[in-house]
Amino acid sequence: MYYEVGGYVGSVYHCKECGYVGAFVVEANEEMIEKIKETYKREKRKEKKEEEEKEEEKDKEEGEEEEKDKEEGEEEEKDKEEGEEEEKDKEEEEEKETEDKMEEGEEEKE
């Protein structure tokens, strides 16, 4: 699809309103040229709007992915901290048990 905005003699244009597709301009008609210009501008605005919508959608998806990754990272960090705390608690319990056993062993010796 090719739009000729100027409507020069011998140029190819497409106008949805007047139905000329790929016709050669033999005699430039001002009304026809204006319709072609309007159609061209409308199509360009439509294309630009569609591109902007795609960009917004893409940005939105990227933002959601980043937030999801961030949440997952926070959850992993939380799980890691909880695991470390549990490990520390286990070690402390084992140390306590070992100390208790040692004390019991010393008492039995006496």
C-alpha cells in the first residue's frame, strides 16, 4: 500500500474513501488530494497509536516480571534466613546436649 501525499501527475496513490487503489494521477484534483492526505495522516496516527500500545504492553509485562522476580528473590532470601536460623538452633541444641552429657559424665565419676 503506497500513499502519495502530493498527488503529482504520474504518481501512484491509494485512497480508501474514493476507492482508487494503485491508480496513476493523470490530472491532480484538489479534493482527491485532500482526501488522500487525510487518509494518510489517519493511517499514520493509527500506526503510531498501535506502536505506543504495544510498547506500553511490553513495559507493563516487563514491570510485572521484574516485580515477580523481586518477590521470588525476597521469598528465597527469607527461606534462606529461616534455614540458617534453624541450623543455628540445631547446633545450639547439640552443643547443649553435649554439655549436659559431659556434666552428667563428670557427676557419675565423682
